[in-house]
Amino acid sequence: MIGTTLAVFLGEAFLRLIPPSSPDAIVQPDSLLGWKYVPNTNALLPAQGSESVRVHINSAGFRDAEHSMEKRPDTFRILVLGDSMVSGTAGQPVRDQQLFTSLLQRELGDKSEIVQAAVPGWGTDQEFLYFLQEGYKYQPDLVLLAFFIGNDISDNFKPLERAGQPVHKPYFKLEENGSPALVNKASEKPAEGPASLASQVITSLRQHSKVYVLLHDRVYLPLVRLIWPTSTPFSGATAEWYCRYFATDAARYTPRERERALAVTRALLTALRDEVKARGSQFAVVLIPQHVQIYAKERARVTESCADLRGETIDWDIPYQMVEGVLKQEGINYLSLLPIFREHAEKGESLYDIPDFHLTPRGHAVTAQAISEQNILRGTAQSHR
């Protein structure tokens, strides 16, 4: 027992001397936004195989090259807002050059400049606040919001806050005139939720133990990918984590809850659009579908893994259709990746990582190609090539 304790203690001490190996280790609390990347940090994140992915966070606190606030003359600047589907550090990390923002930069050429401002777990509310606080200073010609259907609707609505979330976040409510009003700041008391004891212990270990993070990311997750074929339901702790974080917006909430969450999301989208346009910029949205909308085997896995969903008939496209309807009604320029992803999936392409369900390098490549080719830029960036 003493020997084991000493070994763990020495392991913790040693691991603190090397670059972080977990995405959580390069994120810090933020009094306005809830959390952000730690500026000017580096990490070596585990990936499939023996190689790690080197991640660098710039001085602004994003996974991107350095950008000056002053825009170069004759340059079309695009500010991309999003979460881990953009930043590529969650789940199986994606290399810098494989991110769709990097690929899009190469496609558009030197006359365009992509500024990436994405942080894992952010909702539209945090992206809206970031633009008001800092993003507008980049003087973007276009603000491109990446909206992930899997959880962005619920991320924007306080009653649906995930139980046991370790860091609190800002939330908005609707004023009588329909505009969003900030009702609680990230620095206020964290929300309580019915998280299980196991979930609380795991959250604490992931925040404080380097040894746990190493064993989880370097041993446990690779074993999960090896043991569970793509058609096998998850079980145990993996199923609990999976069902809490992924079987959400389409399956978990009542129609009334979805409608209320959508109303806040609508207000945030239109408020962000209006703020962007008031500063002389354009605004557009890229709708990123969730994996269950693309792969039938993943829909089956969800209903088998989550006990309360077994035997249920779920229309996984409902959240997507709701947000797409808002964008159409509000006249917001958008790109729907759903039909594009389905077309590529029919060819056998793997666009999402299993079991984490973030975009693979191929998913990022398809996204970049679609943005470049599907007229989401309305001919503006192309004219600068």
C-alpha cells in the first residue's frame, strides 16, 4: 500500500514536469466566458497509435497562429467561432494542419485570413459574449459561426445545464421584447445537478490527477476503441458518460424544453448577427450534424447504450430542422453540412471519431471543402483570391 501510494505520488510529481497530456489541463476558468484555453501553452495530446498530437495555444487563448488586431490591407478576414468541433482538441485530437480552419486558409490563399476563436464546450452564448468582448476587435469581414447540433441548443439554456459540470458558465434569458439578457455570470455559484457519485469522483480526478488523466487517455480510451466494435453498445461508466453528453438534444428533452431552449438560441443567433452587421461585417452559420444523423449503426448504438431510450423511436433530425428553420426565418446565411456528410458517409468515409464523436481529419476536410465550394462565403472571400 505504501509502495503504491509512493509510486502514485512520484508519478504525479514527474507528470507535472512535462507538457500536459489532457485537453482539460490547457483550459482555465474565465470570469465572463466560463472557461478559455490558457494562453501561450503547449500540450502533447494522446492520439491513436504511438504518436501524440502537439497543440499550441496562442497569446489570445486559441488554437491558432498569432494574429494582430490590425488587419492587413486588401485582406478578407474571417473570424470563426465555435467549440471543440472546430478546435480539434477533444476526443481524438486533430493536428493543426488538419483542422478545417487551416485547410480553408490554404484553400482561400494569402488574400484571406482565418482567425479561429473556438473553445471546447462553448455555446452560442459564450461565442456571443466573446465577440462583444474581444472578437470584434479583429475587424472581421465575415463572422462564421460553427453550430453543432449535438448539444449547442441545450448549451444555451440554463435549465438543461449538464449535471456535474465542473466550471459554471454564463446564461441568458429572454426579455419581454425577445432580446437575450445575461442573467448569471460565469463567476457565480455553480449549478447543482443530480450527478452520480462516480461522475463527481471522475470529474475531480480529471481536474486534479495527472496519473488518472494519463491512464484514462493513454490506456482506457485506446482499449475502448479496441474492445468495442462500431456496432456494440457501450456499458458501465462509458455508457453513463456517453448518454449524458451525446444522447441529448434530440432524445432527452421534452418538446416544451426544446422550444424554450430554441427560443433562447434564436435570440442569441439574431443578436450576434445584429452585432456583427452593426460593425460592418457579414454573418453566416455552418450547421454541423451529429453522428447519429449520419450513421444508422450509431443510432442503434445510442438506443441500446442508454437504458431510458431502448425501444424508443427517435427522430434525430428534429433539433437540426428546428435550427435550420430559425436560420431561414431570420434570413441568416447558412451552410447545411447534413446532406454533404450523408453523401460522404454513403461512400464509407469515417467523418466522426468513435467513441467520442468529434470530427476526424476527414470530417474536417469535408467541412473545409464544403465551406469553400457551397457558396457560404457569398462570393466575398473568393473575390479576394
